Amino acid sequence: MTDVAPRPRVQPAGRSRPSDADLVLDANDASLLDIVDNVLSKGVVLSGDLTIALAQVDLVYARLSLLLCAADRVLPNENADLVARHHDRRVRRARAVAGRRARR
Amino acid sequence: MFTTRSGERFRIIRNGRVAAVVTQRARPLTPSAANLRRYDRTMRELAARFPAILPARFGTTVPEDELLFILSSRRASLARGLATVRGRVQMTVRVMTTAAEVPPATDPFGSPSSGRDYLTGKARAAAAARVVPVFEPIRGAVARWIRDERVDRRGGVASIYHLIPRSSVENYRRTLNTAADAAGVRLVVSGPWPPYAFSAD
């Protein structure tokens, strides 16, 4: 896979005045057009409204940029199982709350 | 934790066989041309590093708790999506269309006599919207490599996205251009791209 998208192959127009086809298909910034199309209108959508993220800069939870990939073939030595640690924290917190209630 | 060539630091958040690759930001990215290009470069680097990725839309930010819930609740569909794109890349073809080439769409709301008729009408309209008559003979020439296809029509331009094996890019491109020349069709093909168009459910 190349790092840079290859320049689009353009058919010769054969006309002196650019047509609509020429303007669309021969755009000097065709690569940026493809990038805009790909990253702004495609891809997994995980929150329904980006303005939520923009309006609430939550400093307690660090906001995360995100993409997804398969984990089974990735970093076989990776042992940062955040889900398990998160679950353990919630269990400890629930126990602490239950303990405080019992002492009242 | 790992660092990309551009110096961005990412970490992996796993849930079974699905993981999220994330980075922390103090504020959301603005959609400037430079940021969009940088985002695409990052996706390409990650697509080269991992055998399957489903790129998130630019600017997607979620709290960590919500992310964990999403990974858990959508694990099956995400795993299916990853299996579909594994070892494959996106090629984008843009073709000019004219009003004469747009097949008449069935009005899905035209006096349906039942719920089934209504839904059938909508399905037919959706299928008609995916037809690009001028591209049909060209699609036939590259059909052997197409694992999946998406079509998007905006104004007079049809954007056709093909998911093909990573190893078939040059053969696909050569065959597509030869078929377009033979058919006298003007088109632009770009790629390979990460599978942006095949990432949404």
C-alpha cells in the first residue's frame, strides 16, 4: 500500500472550454476531495452528534479520538485489558458504597 | 502504547477480539485541510500496521466509559465488519452521469396498499439509486475482485466504492482503465484507501 494516494488518471478532454466533467474529474485537488469524502462522510460513527463533544469539554474523562481495529492479530504481548480493570474498579466502588451505607 | 511516524501516541483498548485504537486530545480537531490530510495519513499507517481496521469518522470523540460500552454492545457487528475488510482496501471510482442515465425511481410513497408494498417500494428505490448504467460494462470487467460495493450519487457525479483484495490493486486499476477506454467512459479512479466506505454498520 502506498502512503500517498496516486494521482487520478484523467482522460483527455478534447475541448477548449472546460465542461462540468472537466471541472469535477480534472480537479487539481482531487486527492483532497477524496480525503474529505472519506474522512468526513464515511467511517464508523460512534456518537450521534459531534456538537456534544464540542460543547462539553470534560476534564475528568479525557476525550478520545477513536478508530477501531481487530485486536486478535494485534500486539500479541499487549496485556492492557482495560475492560477488566474498569470492571474491577466498579466492583470496588460498589463495595465501598455498600460498606458506607451499612455503617450508617 | 505505540507511536506513529508523525509522532502521535496511541493506545489499544481491548474487548475480546475487538479493540479500539485511541489517542487523547484536549480539544476536538478542526476539519482543516491539513488536519484531514494528517488524519488520512494516520489511517494509512494504522491500516499498514494492523490486518483489519474500521476507520472512525474524523473528529469522533467519546468518553472512555461510553467507548467500553460501545465495544461491548457492538462487538459482534464490529467483528463482522473487521472480517469483511481484513486484507482488503477501498478503491474509489468517480463517473459523470447525466439525467438520461438516471433510471426512473419508483415512488416508495405512491399509494402502497400494505406495509409490505411500502417497504418493497423503498427497497426498489434504494436499488435503483445504486444503478449507474454507464458503469455497468466496466463493473463487469473488474467484478472478479469486488468483495463489496457502495454507490453514492450526488448531483451529476456517481461515486462507486469497491472493496478489493490488497494484492489486486494494480490489476484492478489496469483492467478498469482499459474497460473505460473501450467503453468511451470518462472516470477517475483513486486508491488504495483504508476501507472508509465499508466501516459503517
